[in-house]
Amino acid sequence: MADNTDTADITRKIGGLSVFPLSLGGNVFGWTANEAESFRVLDAYAAAGGNFIDTADVYSAWVPGNQGGESETILGNWFASRGNRSDIVLATKVGGGSPEPRGLTSSAIKSGVEESLQRLRTDYIDLYYTHYDDPSVPVEEIITTLDELVREGKVREIAASNVAADRLEALLTFSTRENLARYVALQPHYNLVSRDTFEGDLADVATRHGLATAPYYALASGFLTGKYRPGTAVDSPRSTGAAKHLETERGQKVLAALDDVAANHGTEPATVALAWLLARPTVVAPIASARTVDQLPPLLASVNLKLTQPELDLLTSASD
């Protein structure tokens, strides 16, 4: 790894939290990375100045033999062994579940946060996301419950993921009207080959209300690393999801543009793809995961890569 990054000038704000502009995704912990491998990645990320880690109560329930909570448990063990909980901005989520979602009733949120705190071996969560919206629950119940967690000191800031624009607007409006805890961040599916979910109404709500955006699938399940090419087989559990972009005109154009810009800077396509996201309105910290230490450097390099306006325009045009 390179020398420690000086984060004094590059940290960004999510509510009252100061975060490194690259969030380390914890979805691989307990899935493609066992505990020892996860510890090595976490140590390397922290050594490079990283302080923003994203996980969820449901990670990684999709793996045969897992039930969810594996990622949080590994993180809790890491905090305990390193004694560094206060150095990390920890984000986790509630409302997911397998095979059925937990939902966002008051009881579901309250039981969810207690279970996460136990697995994470901590008494507070810095950023707590509602993972998937639950339209069956009134906005008043969701916000009132989350506000209670904030007042109890169990949660510092609240945020939303996988929510429709009109529902997000309603949640924010209720918080403001009642002077209760308010979402400060949004975690949408957003990257160079998947722009439609976020751009438009959802992005407008985020801009209007000053929400910080932390996109997930920032590298399109690995497609934007550039390792997926026609005729090339990639050994990865996510290869099917990533390789589908090779079949689209947008995917091919984006790869060509990434190659051009990466060559200009002597860097890797993944670095450029994340730097493009960091230059987008409201984006504070894209989320990207690494199952080995070797995968980290191109991700970390994105926080210091400044793309020119013509380069940004080229990438945006290729992905339109």
C-alpha cells in the first residue's frame, strides 16, 4: 500500500459526519472474503486513511449456509481486535431480510438495531439506513421510530436506500414539519452504466433537500474495473451480473471511454469510473468493495483523481 493519505483536505460531510470520499463496501465480508481476508482489507483501507465502512444486517444472507449478519459480525470482531471503533464512520441498514424482508415497522426497526449493535460490538451506529422502503408503514411511524433511536444515542444520523422519490419527499417533509431526525443521505443504485434509477426525480429530491449521495454498485458489480472484455472469462460470483453490460451498446461505449481517460492519467478504469461519480452532483462517497488487498489501490486512487471537464463530458456522453 502507498503511504497514508492525508484526509484533512479530502473528507466530505454527511450530516454531522466527516467521511473519506470512498466508502468500503462490506457486502463481501463473510461471502467472497473470509474473516482473515476481510481483516486484511479493512486494515489496508484504514491505513490508507479510509474511515467510512458500509454494511447491512442482511449481508450476506444470499450465500448458501448464511443467514445474514455475517458481515456485521466480522466488522464487530475487527473493531474489538483493533480497538478503533471511534476512528470509523460506520453505516449499516435495517429493513432487508432473507427470504422475507424485515420491513420498517417500529418493532422491526427497534429489534433490528439491537441485533446489529450486538453483532457490531458497539453501542452506536454512525449512519443508519432504511435499506428498502416499506410502503405498508406510514412515514410517521418510520421517522418517529428513527428519531427515538437518535435521541437514545444508538444512531447518530439516518439515511435511506432503495426508495421512490415521492416517498422520500414525504419522509423528509414529515421530519421537517415535526422537527424530528431527518435523512441526511441517500444510497441509490448509480454508476456509469446504470444512471436511470437515480438521475431524474430522485436526484432532484436529493439536491433540493441537501442530501449526500453514496451510490452502491458504483463499479457495476465489477464491470467498470475493465476486466470484463469480449471473449474473456472472469472467475467471480458476480460475473453474470457484470458481463451483461458487455452485450449493450452503452456498456461498450463506456468501456472505450474509460480506457481512453485511464490511459490519459496512467491509471485504471475503476479509478476513473469512481472519479466520475465523485464529480456528479450530490455524490459524496461511492461505495466499492474489495475482497483482497490487491483490489484496493485503484479504488483508493479515485479520491485524488481530478478529471478534466472534457474527460467528464466524454464519459457522460458515452453512458447516455
